[in-house]
Amino acid sequence: MEFVMIYENFKKKDNLRLIICISILTFFFFGCSDPKRNLIVAKNNSEIDLTQLDSVRENLNGFWIPKDDVDGQEILWLNFNKEKNSTTWEQIPYTSEIKRTKILPYKSCPTYIGLIKINGQVKMERVGLVFSDTTNIEYLSKNEFKIHGMTYLKHKGYDFLKLETE
């Protein structure tokens, strides 16, 4: 009888330890899965002057994610050449497999982006397979930009993809 009581007492302590360990791991998992940890936040997030072509190009360069889909699986990659005001509008998957293999899926016919200055304001000229338009950049800062009412936040992207202006 005494052995049974000792065993039951040991079993209760073991269950308590197990519950505590599972709780700690759960909190750790949710802490690491915060999608906002992939965002880049500049301390000086001042608005960029949209009349300065070089500054607009420099600040648009990089990886972006839609503000309303921060935990999404696709990011936007704008990779402007430092001497040309053009790039492609690349929607690329953001996955652990791509981080591991460093291989992006091939996409044909991406949208071409050109920065042009019209009436003193930098605009984005987009040319796709079935459309083309010239669009106002509604807002641009180091952390975010807005086009067509859609706000994008700066994202860390992939380390293995080097930007042309770096």
C-alpha cells in the first residue's frame, strides 16, 4: 500500500513537470512564430521626398510584404539597379525551404517596373503581359510604401539575395 502511494505521488509530480515543460515550449513556439519579427523597422522613419528620383529608387529597393497580410507566404522583391530606374515586380514565396535551398521558383513574364519623373513627381510605370499603367506612389518612407491604396511594410527577405544597390 505504501509503495502505491509513493508511486501515485511520483506520478503527480511527473505530470506537473510535463505540463510545465509543454507550457514553456508552447510559449516559446508562439514567440518565435511572430510574423512581425521579419519586418525591418528603421528608427528614422521619415517620409521620403517623392520628387527625388534617386532617393525614391533607393528606398523602394528591397523586400516588402502587404500590411494586411503580414503573416503571408509571399513577399514583394524590388531589386533596382543603382544606375537604372527599372526592375521587375517579383512576388516570391517566403518559405523555410527556399531559405534552406537558396533556390527561387522560376516565373515567366513578370511585371516590369520603371521609375519616371512627371511634372516634378516620381511615378511608377508598370508594364505587364496584358496591361500597362503609370501610377502615383502615394506614400514612401524607410518602413513602408503605399500604391493603389495598398500599404507594404519593409521585410527582411532572403539573406542570399543581394540587392543591386548594396
